[in-house]
Amino acid sequence: MKIFFFATIGLLYSCILMVHGWRLDPILLFSQVLIIASLLVAGWENIRLRGLLSNMAKLKKKEKQNY
């Protein structure tokens, strides 16, 4: 669900920047930087959690094979 939110906000801001250019208020740039930072943090968390889940699945598979 977060992915759709971030994609929509990113599309909105990129359309605004294409129409108005970089002459916009610095607050818009700051809000865009905050959204990109939160997107990077959420992406990093998802990648890390997927890695942990795959490691747990491998460990469970090895435990089943040992019995």
C-alpha cells in the first residue's frame, strides 16, 4: 500500500516540476527531498526484511532435511 502512495506523490511532484520548472518555492523542493528520503528508507527496510525472510526460509528447509 505504501508503494502506491509514494508512486502517486512522486508522479504529482514530478509533473509539477515539469510544468513550473525549478523556479518553484524552496519549500516544494524540501518536501520532495523529504519524500525521496522516506522512500529510500522504506525501500531499504523492505530489501533488508526480504533478505531476513529468505534466510529464515533456508534455515527451516535445512532443518527439515536434517530430520
